[in-house]
Amino acid sequence: MADKRTILQIEEAFSDYQCPICTLVETMNDNHIRILLYESVNDRSLRKRFMKEEGFCKRHAGKALEAGSPLNQAILYDALLEDILKRLEKDKPLHTQTPCLFCEKEKDNEAYLVGAFKDGLELTDFTEAYKSNGILCATHLEKVLALLKRDRMKRETLKTVTKEKYAKLSEVLKSIKSKHDYRNKDDAWSGAERILWKRVVHLVRQNDDDRQ
Ligand SMILES: [Zn+2]
Ligand SMILES: [Zn+2]
């Protein structure tokens, strides 16, 4: 069983049409980037990993750029740049395909959260909270369902509840489409429609690959 604190954290992250696992993975990732950039840049083992993994992937390099701390990034990237210069000199490959430090960590966090979500379904409060204001994105729904392979009851409950929510979102998108029909052209999008269509994008998009 995952620790209660994590299960509670997931429950607290339930919010209108946003996947709690995606939300928490993102928060943990941001914290990890901040810690590395602001506190651990002089940690030799971390610097070594950064070198070994040849920096960050495109997505995480972008996130790190947004996080600031230019001096610390300059320290990390200068070491990497010197290494690239050496390889160039020796006609060695400039990049080899290694997973990025943050991608690896993200995968571990995600696997733990998916397991904790499944454990949360053992608790009535958690299950009720999911029914009233939770939703999982398609990627995480599939991962939790896979863990529930042997628990038909919970599997069906999770499927039924989530299906209802997805169906509601589909109605929202249909309503948006109908408003673009010339016969209804004077109907404006409602406030909820303006928000929810974007939530759908997040709920059904596929997770990024490690390296892009
Ligand atoms: Zn998700
Ligand atoms: Zn990455």
C-alpha cells in the first residue's frame, strides 16, 4: 500500500476535469528542476549525471530555462559544451541516446502515483471524492486499470465513473460545434465551454516520449 500522505495528496489534487496524477507529476517535476538549479548545481554527483546524460531533453531543457538561475545553468552547460568541443575535435558522436535525468525521475514519480491511486480506491472517501470531482486522463486511466486487472469490481466502478465524465465532455464539444452552425451563429460559447475544451486536450493527449 502506498503511503497515506500520497493518497491524500492525490485526493486533494482532484479538481474539475484535470487529472490529479498529471498535476502532481508536473508539480514534482517543477520542484525537482528548482532544487537542481538552485541548490544542487555544486553537487558533484549530480553534475556528473548531467554530463553522462548529456544535458536535459528538449522539454525539460525548456522547463529549466523558464525556471531561471542563469548562472547555475551556465555552469552546467559550460561543462557540457567543453565536452562537446572535445568530441568534435576527436570526430566522436556529439550525442548518444540516453534518457534525461528529469524524464527518469518523472517516470518513477508517475509509477508511484499510479500505484497510490489504485490503493486509494480501497478507501471509501477517496472513491467518493473521485466520483464527485475526480477524473483521470486517458493515459493514467489505462495505467490504473491495468493494475486493477484482478479486481473486477473496482475496475468497473472506475470505468463507469470516468466514462460518464468523458461523455459529459463530449457533450460540451458537441455544443461548441453546434454553435458554429450558421443557424446558431449568434450563440456565444459559455464560460464553461471556453475552459473545458482545453481540459479535454490535456486529458486525451498522449504522454511525451523521453527524448523529443
Ligand atoms: Zn494524467
Ligand atoms: Zn526529460
